[in-house]
Amino acid sequence: FGEQLDQLVSKFPERMSVTIALSEVGSAKGVAKLHGSHRLWSERMTIVEGIVHEVVERLADRRGLRRIAYLGGPQVMVDATVRMLITKLRLAPSQIRFDKF
């Protein structure tokens, strides 16, 4: 889905950014070697390491709240991140989209 995400980010650069959070230590460096840097297809698509709900909280503090949050991953990760988005960042459940797999 990298190309599709890149097209959307390019089309809406002021309204959309993509951060890929990888919880396994060293995984971002491995992906960066494949792509030449921690940036993937565009300036607004970034790879970071860390527990997803902690990464989201940290980025939200730096970037401000977004209207809609999209996330996907294992059930435990999605549940923890949704909880944090609602309790700490005050997003309404209707502002959160997710896919558990």
C-alpha cells in the first residue's frame, strides 16, 4: 500500500501524514537500510521505533491533534492505542478507524 499512501499524502500534504511505528528494536534501522533513510516514499511518511500508543501520544503532543486517527495491527496494540486516543488525547470514538489483524 506504499504507493497508494504516497499518492494520498502527496495529494493532501497539509492534511495527512503517515507514521509507521515498529515496536521491535532495530526494525526501523533495517527498513531504513532497504529504503536509504528513515523516510520512505515522501517527506510525510516516516518510520519510527516504539510501542505504538506511546509513539502516537508523543507525535500528537508535537504535531497537535488530528481529526481522524487510522491504525492497524494486533488486537492488543489496537486496543491500547484506542484507549490512549480516547482518554489522553480526547478523540471521540467516531474519530478513530482501526483494523485488528
